Amino acid sequence: MPRGVRRVRAKKGRKEGVVYETDIQSAFISWKTATSELQTDEKLKNKLKWIHCIPNGFYRSPAMQMKAKREGIVSGVLDVFVPSPSGEHHGLYIEFKKPKTGRLSPDQKEFKAHVESEGYKAIVSDDWKAAARLVVDWLGLEVFAPIQEGLCSGPISGDGDSNIE
């Protein structure tokens, strides 16, 4: 397994063989980290370095929820942001969803429509491999970590292309 790539283990209390959003996103971030370490071009390494998650959707106590709201947490922002332009787009937002049952919330639909109207690309995917392939193309990467099974606990659906909206 490439250096920096971690296998995501199923947590206690989870159903066997079920893929959760957190598994998909963690596998994508693990791939991104490993790909960054392979770069010899500092500009590409930095583009990968600054791909980051948006900390919405985490459980917080009521006190932490109030603090997060005061600090600017906004409901509906998509999971991951790629802050690099490509073609006509200023950057890329990625929302990972659980295969088959994952749906955008009304706030997420509104956010997606807004950022797309502002010149960003926003996609929804239930497959970290499809998102990784998009980032390879988006950044023009020639060297990247293998896009393989086994980084996510549970089966991965799709062929890597058909489940990006």
C-alpha cells in the first residue's frame, strides 16, 4: 500500500458491508494525502495540500453548536473543497453521499445552486474513486496514488464514472 494511505476500519455498532459517507470521504482524503506525497512539482503539491473538508455534519453538544454558529458554521456547505481553478471554474466542491440512500438536504441543494451560479463546479458522488479521477483531471496530475479498492470499509458501488452528479 502506498505510503500515507490508510485503510478505514469499520467502527463499532456499524452494519457489516454498509458504506457510510465518512468512509467514502476518509478514503478520498487518504488518497489525496498519498498523492500529495508523490508530487515533485511544488505547485501541484500545494494544490493537493489545500484540498480540505468543511466541518459540517459533525455531532456537537448544544454548547458547541452555538459556538460553531457564532464562528460561522453554515448549514448546507458541501463536504470537500478543491481551491484551484480549472477551465472556466474557480474551484470544485465535492459532496459525498451514502450509496443509494444519500440525498442532498434542501440547504445543500441551495448551496450547490449558488456556488454553481458563481462559477464553481459542485458535484455529488457516492464513490471516492470517481472523485479522485475528477481531481486527477482537474489538477492535471501525471503522478498520483493508485485509485484502488480496499481503502474504504465495505463495498464501493459503480464503475467510477456513473455516480457523479
